[in-house]
Amino acid sequence: MVVKNISIKDKVYRMLKEEKQGEESFSDVIEKLITKRKIDLKDFYGVLKDSTVLDELMEKIREYRSEARLRI
């Protein structure tokens, strides 16, 4: 395993230390935090299929586009 040294602010060190659980390494904590950020949009596929929110949103978009054409 290759090891790299990095410099971080004391405040960031304390924040990472608070995130650590048990025998978890700082590398594990950083990896966990970075991985959490990544969102797979496929997880949201179909989530609104039975909702009226999408229809309402599309209607609002049509209204705004219509109003924009009238102002030109």
C-alpha cells in the first residue's frame, strides 16, 4: 500500500477525528465521505411516475415559455 502525507487545517483534522468510528483510519473516513457525495441518478429513475408533481412542473414550464414569447 502506498502512503501519502497531506496537510490539513487543524479544524479539518478535528472534524475528521469526530467522524472516525472505532478503529477506522482517517483514510477510511475520507473515503467514506467522498463516496457519500456520489449519487447515481439511476436510483431516482421512476420515482415520480405516479406523482402529479411532474405534470404540474411541466405545466408551469409551458406557462413560463408562453409568457416569454408574449414579451418578445
